[in-house]
Amino acid sequence: MKDEKTQTEDHILNSAEKVFQRKGMDGARMQEIANEAGINKAMLHYYYRSKRFLFEAVFAKAFSLIAPEIDRVLSDDNTDLFQKIKNFTNSYISFIQKHPYLPNFIIQELNRDADFIKVLQAKKGFPDFSKFEAQVEKEVQEGKIRPIKAEQLFVHLLSLNIFPFLAAPLFKGFLKIDDKAYKDLMEERKEEISNLLINYIKIKE
Amino acid sequence: MKDEKTQTEDHILNSAEKVFQRKGMDGARMQEIANEAGINKAMLHYYYRSKRFLFEAVFAKAFSLIAPEIDRVLSDDNTDLFQKIKNFTNSYISFIQKHPYLPNFIIQELNRDADFIKVLQAKKGFPDFSKFEAQVEKEVQEGKIRPIKAEQLFVHLLSLNIFPFLAAPLFKGFLKIDDKAYKDLMEERKEEISNLLINYIKIKE
DNA sequence: GTCTATATTAAGATAGAC
DNA sequence: GTCTATCTTAATATAGAC
């Protein structure tokens, strides 16, 4: 019994995820979610009470999927910055190829409701920037990298990795290339981004 | 008479711009646009026939505002790459501080309707990447910069400039800073981004 | 727990007076 | 050209049978 309930609940959540990530909160239709799940609308309300609650469940799940990816850069103590940059870039790009709608979904909905980030901050697993900051400062002092602000490095890293997926339609239009060529370009970026940033923080002799 | 018409039409467009850029196509309400403009819903239909058409007018206007900013980097023949990167970064960040909703609006709606970029491509003033590409190749051959793919440099430049505004709520959350501190960080980036990219394409001796 | 049928509300769009 | 009133449709949500 309990298993059945959990199963359906989960099935709805997965279906809702697909629709919300394609259409956003406002564009999504409960009917479409029901169709996607192969059940009727009433069931959605039975399990999640309202569209709003269903949406928030989807959003929380999506964020909890991407947060560890970010947090790994910030909190892992065992690798130096050079290696962290490489690791993040590599794993993030592979990760996002599997979840292409995710970055747009997160960004879009955070722009719709600026305070929602506070709800997320309160949750366990929210990325902790202060550890990354401490590491940057430490490596600067040890003379491993040249002086740089941790905030800027962090913003660079995320911008270079995330934006090209967010703006894929725009770039394809500018560069006049198709999906395949764009995917190759993204694959190339694993090397490209690491080189750019490592070259930047490295101390010149 | 004609002036009156044009004036109201324009007033509606400006009001619609505000609402659409805050709420997106799906989230915007015709009633809200009418309120913003201080008129009634019927007027919106009188001038723009449907929500779809009104939206497209707003989008076209928004895009025509940002396209020249991009095109300036791509097509200006009189400055070398080093200077172009500086100019673009400087002027883009200043520009976007004045139009904070614009990047999110463009990106979001292009993700909703991937084919819409084709409509834009057909328009006059659409940024022409091939000129930029030619310039990069030329400067590489002349030994002014080290070998690099024009596409990647272009993606870097736009990512570093645009994403931090798109993801402002996210970054404020991660870095735990307020609007003022974030604005300062963005101001700093004018220098920061130029340095990062110029350092990257410069030939090491 | 799952369905069909229906209530309720709200949005886009139009008719028609002025 | 501008308004009020209204039509139509569609979406969220609920009631109630099974």
C-alpha cells in the first residue's frame, strides 16, 4: 500500500519535472502533466494539493540535483584549485548534457521569485562558498597562484560552464551551426575552459 | 490624429515591455499590461490584435536594442581584438545595468521557442559572426595573438559578460551578499573580464 | 486510490455604444 | 479611438461515485 502510493507520487513528480522544465511554472498545464504521467488531473491534486506545491517539489528536486555538482568545487578539501577547476568543468559539462533543461529552469524560476533562494539556502546541502574562499586565500598566500578574488574566480567558472547551455539557441543562431556542431563545441570546452582559467591564476615566471 | 495613434501604440509597447520582461510571455497578463499603461484591455487588442502579436513586438524591440551591442564587437573593422574585448565588456556591462531584465527575457523566450531565432536572423542588424571570425584568423596569422578558435573566444566573451546578470539571484545566494555588493562586483568585472581574456589570447614570450 | 463530472475562476478576445 | 459589458474558452481545483 505505502509502496503503491510512493510509486505513483514519484511517477507524478517525474512527469511534472519534464513538463515544468520545458514550459516553466506559468507555461506548464496540469492537463499536460497528467497526460505525461498517463493519469488524470484529479490525481495530481490528490497527491500534491495544488500546482504550486507540485512545482515546488519539482524545483526542490532539481536544485538538489545540481547543488552537489556546485558544492563539490567548493567544499572538497583534497584537491588544489587547478585540479578542482578541471574536475568541475569536466563533470559539469557531462552532467548537463544529461539534463539539458535544468540550468534554464533554475535560473528562470529564481528570476521569477527572487526570495526563493532563501528557502534553498536554509536547506542542507546548499553550497558553502566560504570554504572555497578560504582555499583561494590560502593558495595565494602559499604562492601557488597569483592574487585573485575568490568571488570573481567563482563567477568566471560558473559563467563559462553554464551560460553556453542556457544560451544554446542564441549561440546556434549567431554562429549559424546545427545541434551536432554545437555539441562538439561544448565538448571542446572542457579543455578550453580549464586552460583559460588555469592560465589566468597561474603565476608567470 | 496619426500622432495620437502612434503615441498610444508606443505607450502600450513600453508598458507591455515592462510586464513581459518581468513575467515572461506566459506569466504576463493583458490586464496587468493595461493597468501599467493606464488604459483598458480592449485597447491592447485594438492596437495589437492579440497577446502573441504584442509580445512579438516587445521581443523584436528588445532584441533590436541588444543586437547592436553584440554586433559592435563583431563588425567594427577599426579596432584590434584586444581593444574590442575591452570596449565590449565596458559598454555591455554599463548597458545592462540600465536594462536588467533584458538578458533573462531574451534567453528565456528563445528557450521557449527555439525557432524564433530564425525570424530574428532574417532581420537587418542581426549580428554577423563571420566578420569576427575573419578578424581572429587574420590576427592569428599576423602573429598578434596566439592560435584560438573564434567561436570559443566569442562564447567566452558573452558568457563572462551576460551570465552574471542572468544568474544574479543565484550568485547573491551563493556568495551571501546584497544588491549593493553585487553591483560593485559587477563593476569590478569590467577590468576582470578584459584581463582574463586578453591574458588568454596574448602571445607569451 | 482512481476515476468522471463539474464547479469556479480567470484570461484572452470581441461587440457595440459613444 | 476609447470605453463598458460580455462572450468564450480553458485552466485549476473539487465533489462524489466506485
